[in-house]
Amino acid sequence: MTDFIWLKPKRIDKINVTDFGNDLYPQIKSILISRGIDSAEKLDVLKHPGTSQLHSPWLMKDMDMAVKRVMTALEQHQKILVYGDYDVDGTTAIALVYSFLKDRNADVDYYVPNRYEEGYGVSEKGIRYAIEQNVNLIITLDCGIKAHATIELAQQAGIDVIVCDHHNQGDTLPEAFAVLDPKRRDCEYPFKELSGCGVGFKLLTALCEVLHLSEKEHLWRYLDYLAISTAADIVPIVDENRVYMYYGLLKMAKKPLQSVKIMLVHAKLILLYKNGNGEEQICVNSPLTVSDVVFRIAPKINAAGRMNDARDAIRLLLAQTPEEASQYFTTVASQNSDRQEKEKKICEEALDMLRSDSATEQQFTNVLYKSTWHKGVVGIAAAKILESYYKPTIILCGDGDVISGSARSVADFDLYSAIEKCSHLLTSFGGHTHAAGLSLKRSDFDDFKRLFENAVQSTIQETQRHPSIQIDEEITLADVTPEFYKQVQILSPFGPENMDPVFAIYGVEPSSQYYMGGEKQHLRLNFKLSNNQEISAVGFGMAEKWRNIPPQSKVDICFTIGVNVFRGVASLQLHLKDFKESQE
């Protein structure tokens, strides 16, 4: 397991700590202020997320044009094609817009490109399909902002295109009928970090106004889709995203869509039972979180596009009955199991390659290739390898003349720029600071590997080569009470730019320890409280590291606080981020 540098809590000007929230613990006040919540008004907004905190969709550039065009298509019963990406954001966006338009009796179809045959974005094959199907209007979701050539092809065929995207634009915008993207340079929409599904949601919000429909009744019924996309696409959980995420998680826990319900049940996040009248009821073990969606729901949806055909995921998302949901979930779950097996195999083989290479320790990067590795899984594998070897990592596969793969970066290092320095050896590449995709001739692999190593070595800072954990506050075991946890939850839902607060406790000795999991790879520590009760701390994948701690040693631990439900009884539990032998 990686050794982390613990960063001490950021010391802030606490002159106003007592100016608001007099019922809050000092540690909670400090965390709030460090995150910009420094007044009673801001605290009230945080405590009560609501629709008043959402921005008008009409502030988005081209929204009026987009709405008019969709209204024309609805009124004239023109054929609409909803076109989305094959990942979670794209498939949930398709399900959202398709369902809403279907409810309006639209003549609507959907299209999702095949990852391996067409690749990311608006493909020529997709446009040819639209032409063959006599489509009048295409709405792209989570793609299209750089699809100049294929959108021009559609326009030449008399098909209008509305782009709904959230990626950065290129030098110019595509010649579409309307381009909805808060990140386009001339768009003054006040929040730039919506998911692709979120941009589609804004289009539908505006349509609700024009159609005089209750947004809560006719659009928020599909809020599950938006919440899943927002969590899975790792967009900041602030501003509008926090409001949508807050209510989306509540809806998923109380009245989920059929597809979401079966995934929640399978993940053991909810239980179903019949009341005295024989009506189905939902029991939630503990409040749903962004992490629940990211790690236990999203991978199943993603697996379809990675392993076979993303349409399998869309069929599941659109399921109307429990029987349909069960049928399509079986397919998606099987694909996810296949994905897990392939991911495990790639990781094992990649780690063996690194361990057997004497140069591994001295290298600043990990660049690995094997022809038989599965293209749909190499990105996940690269992220996993990064956990063991904290270096910019690229995993490549393919047995043809051109090989391709995915890259993942360490925190704060611009991976894209390093890859760009090797662009003359690449047939294609794209991405952003922390993740990228690339292709190159197999004969250029060794040259690329050497050049990428040099590019990283010459630019990476020493501080970027060592992972760190930012501690929010130092506390004691006695501080971990239900009321303290309740105040922590004021900040929820947690996610990027609003992460779950990390606490540190120094110099504590566990009263007992247990190894868990089929391979005894997980760890549980129990700590005695002053009232003779115990609180447990769980560390996934941390058993091996604990075996290096001398018996009866005091340790320093850093963690987040969660809830564990066992046999119907809920109790607080520490979720370990790291630990080390105490020096106190």
C-alpha cells in the first residue's frame, strides 16, 4: 500500500468562527469556514438546498434556439434521434431525454456508438444511421462540441443538430443548429461544471416552462439519471450539482426508477418488503451517498459499453416493469462480472511486469503493453496500478499495427501536456489533465515509452511524486459522537470540491483487530471509548500494511466517519484512509 504524506489542517483566520452556528462544534465551524461557509446566510443555504439555488436554463447560450427547434419537432411530429456517449454520463443522458420526449408522444429514437467500431463522439456511422431512418433532428448528449465534420455531414443531409455537451470547445464551434455547452467561450451561464446529462436536463427544464409542465412532476421523476451521471462523471458536487445530487439521492432512496431499484437492491443499499396491505415498501440501511453511486451502481452501467454494447445499459435504464429491469440487469451484471475478471487479470499481469523489471523503481512513469489485454478495461487497470505505483501510468493493448490505451495521472501533474510532447509518435490522442486516451503504431512503442518518460521526468515536481492526504481537523475518539456525525453531514452530499472531511487521531491503541475478506485483505480495528463502548475502524485492502505494525503499538489514524448497519442496528464507523505507528 502507498505511503501517504499527511498534510496538517489548513490554519484559517478564525476571527468569525463564533459569528454563526453557535450550536456547532468548533472543528465543524473550522471546516465550514475553510470551505467558504463563513456566514449565517451561507450556512442556511448549505443546510437547505433548494430550487431557488438553481440557475435559469435561459442563461445558457443558444437555449432559446434549441427549445424552439425541439418544439417544432414536437408540433410537426418530426423524427428525433437522441445521440449519446457510451459511458454512464452518456447513457443516463440518453435515457433522460428519450424518456421525457417519449412522454410528450414524440417520434424519438436513440443511438449510442460502439466503443470499438466507432470510438468516442459523433461518428459517421451514427449520422448514416440517422439519414437512413429519415431523422429530422439530432440531439447530441455528452459529445458533439468538436464533431465539426460529422455535424456538417448531418446538416448537408438536411438534419438539424442540437449539441448538448460539457467539454471544452476547440478553436471553433461546430456548425450546429444550436450548441448548448456552459464551457463554450461565449456562454455566460454561471455554473460551468454540469455533467453532459446535466446540460440535457437544462434543455428539458426550459421545455417544461414552454410546455407549461410542472418540472417537479414531469422532469424530476427522472432525477435518478441526473444524480447517477453527476456522481459517475466526477464533476464538482457544488452549486447546482449539489442541489441535484441532494434531491436525486433522496429520490433514489424513496421512489427509484425500476432500473435503479434493482441495482440498489443488488448492491444491498436498499431492502424491499411488503407492508400489511401487501404493498411494496423500501427500507434504506443508511443514507445513500455519492460514493455508493460511484462504486456500486455506475460500474454496472459502464460495463455494458466497455465489454459489449452500451445499448444493453440503456435498455436497463429505460425498463418500465420489474420483469424488464430484472431481465436487462442480468445481462449488465454478467458483463460487469466479466469486466471485473479481466480487470483483475490485467492488474496482476501488469504488476508482475513491474516487479520483474529492475528499472521500475528508478522510472518516473509506468508504460505497459500487452496485445491480449482488453481495450475496455485498460483505463480502470491504469488507475489501479497508480494505487500501487504512484506514477503517471499508461496501459496499452491491441495486436494490430496500431495499438491503443489509456493514461492516468498523479494529483496535480498535467498528464495531457506530457503526452502532447510525444504527439508526433501518436496516431491520435485526447483527454485532459488527469486522464487521456491515445493510439500509436506498435513499432513506435519503445520510442514513445522513452520519450514519455523523459517528458515526465523533466517536468514533474518532487512534491507531485508522493501522494498526500489533507487532514481537515485533528480530534479525539471522544469527539466521535452521533451529534458530531450529524453536524458533519451538513456538508453532504460529498464529492469533488466538497470531499468528505478527513479527521486524524494520534496515539491510540486498538483493543482488538480482525482481518476480513476472502483473502483476509481487509482490516478492522476496534477502539474502546471512555464509556466502555467500542467504535470500529475499517480499512479496505489495508491488512498487509497492518501486519507491519508491532503488536500493542499506539497508532495515528486518519479517516472519514460513516455509518455501519449490522442486523438492523446502525452504529458509527471510521473509514480508514491511512494509519502509521505513532511517534508520540
